[in-house]
Amino acid sequence: MPNKPDKFGIKFWLAADVDSKYMLNGFPYLGKDASRPATQRLGENVVLRLVEPFVGKGRNVTTDNFFTSLPLAKALLSKNTSLVGTIKRNKRELPPSVQVTAELFSTTVLKSEKVVLSVYQCKPRRNVTILSTQHQHVDISTERKKNPETVEYYNHSKVGVDVLDQMARQYSVKGGTRRWPVAVFYNVLDLAVINAWVLYRSCLSQNIPRRDFMLQLAHELRAEWMASKAPPLAGLPFSFASGKGRMSCMVKTHCKRNKTLCKCDKCGDAVCGKCTAKVLNVCNKCV
């Protein structure tokens, strides 16, 4: 994809909290959606799906110019949710005046009902258009560049998904694969680890580095599997089902009915090495 860190791959639509970088919602892009109304743009449909669990509570959504549109702003406003985002100047719902070059660092504010459009001339030949339903009036900064309030708010709140993506790249479990389900699983696992780290710090008030948290989490996740693979301790008795030959494992907690000559010292059931606790020759049912 042009102008993106990844030139190819599976695209995920994400919504993230701007303060904690917690991933709120997300889903992969699977091509054209037959359930999307013909009159609804892709960006509008994606945003409405992402924020559906969170509407009606007075929250704000910040989007870039791929998603922002006047119909989306009105749709969210009807659900008690505001929108702030950059919008392309060639949108059909915008007046032609937004494409006119103005004085450097000047701001033009247009309003229609509860929707405010700020046109800020940030460079001699380029302006920035911000659509907002959160601001009913726009204050202008007294600094040299005279940034409007909507631009400053957008710059502060636009970083949620971008920073989340950077965090997922910094420490990732991804490995080389040609199977797209595995690639999706790697993405989900990276995002789940970030969410777990955010919750861990919030609930326990511990400012643990994310790298240390991931190493500790990996150790705990593999502990049970490593214990099952540990060799039996020397000197412990090893019971055999005498005279019965190889039998199918009757425990099947970690196997697919393996054949075995061993039995549980406690209940006498046939048990394979994978389903055996390494304290004594005791099956997992009797531990």
C-alpha cells in the first residue's frame, strides 16, 4: 500500500483509546462487504461498526480524511457521539471556497447546524480542513502560527491507532509464514499483549516496562507445557500395565489417545507420557 509502513499484508481496521492506547475494537478488511448499504461509503461503514459498542455515552471519535464525511458526522451526532477529523477538500458536501488559497496562518470557520468546518492556511499553498461536531465555536491561538482550537485538538487526539501500531511493531511475536490465518493470529496476539499490559498497569498500579511484562507473560504461558515435557525424576517408580500390551491412553488431556504400556499408580488407568504428572506416575485426573 502506498505511503504505509507495510507495502502488503492483511489490513486491520482499529479503534484505540488515545490516552492508554488500549485497542477498543477491530476487525480485518475482507474485501467488499455485501451487507454495506450502497449509499454508505466504506469509511463511514467502518467507523460506525468500530464505535457501535461505545455510542450514546457522549464520547468523541477522531478520524483522518479517509473516514471523515458530513454524513458520518451527522450519523454519530444522532447517537450522542461527536466527531473531529480532517476532511478532503474535494468532498462534494464542502463548498468550493475551501479550495481557495488564503492568507498564511489565517482561519476560516464555516458552520451548518451543529457541524463546524475550520479551514486553516498552514502553508502558503496548502490548507487543513477540520470537520467537528464537538466544537460549537473555534478559538484561535495567540501564538505565531495562530492555530485554531480544532487543529490543536485533532493533533492531540489523532495518535491513538498510530502509536498502537508502533508499539505492536516494537515487540512482536510475528514469524515468517505463508499462511494468512497464522498472520492474522500473530496480529491478534500482538494487540492482545498490549491490551493485557495496559490493564495490568491500570489494575495493579505497577509501572512495569512492556518488554519485562511480555517476558514474564511468555514464561507463565509456557510453564505448564514445559512441565509436561520435563523428564521423569530419577528414582521414582514407573508402573507398567503387565500382560495387557499397549493400550490407548484413557486420560487424553494432552494427547489424541496415544498408545502406552504405562498405568496410573493411583487409579490404574492407562496413561501416556504427555498426560502424566512428573511427581509420581500419577495421571492428571488423580493429581
